[in-house]
Amino acid sequence: MQIVEVFLPLDTGSGIPIEPEIIEGIVGGLADRFGGATAFTRAPADGLWKQGATMQKDRILIIEVMVSELDQGWWKKYRTKLEREFEQDEVLIRVTSCRTI
């Protein structure tokens, strides 16, 4: 099994908040495709990263999906789609191997 985590920004690159319905559609679409998805929505997480000498900040939401087979090509295309739609230089998608007990 693999856990795929999508670090989804809650604002576009130009600072416009993303509508909750769009986020719900993303989570619902992933759940429909993979049989389930978990969105950690209680409070947005704050992401910080350094770009040159400047500290940047993002509000993010993490969505987890468990898959038995990882289709890297699909996830790369999906990441590119999210980056384009949300005006982001990069949307982080992280994969971790796991076992269920």
C-alpha cells in the first residue's frame, strides 16, 4: 500500500482564496477514483519556505489517499493540473509506503 498526500494550497498564487466547493470537488473526485480520500480540514496548516532571502507562507490543506498500485504518470499529470488551476509554481504530492494491520 502507498499513502499519497496532496498538499493543496487554499489560495491561488495571486492570493485569491479557493472556494470551498472547489476543494470539496477535488476531495470527492479523488475519493471516487480511488475508493476513498481523507481531507484534514479542521484548520488550515501554515506552510513556510524560503525563497532567496524571503520567507514565503501558504495556507494548505492535506488530502490523503491510499492506493495499492501507484500510477506515477497519472499523479504527475494531476499535479500539473492543480499547479495550473491554482497558479502555483509547485504543488507537493508525497508518497509513503505503508502496511495496514
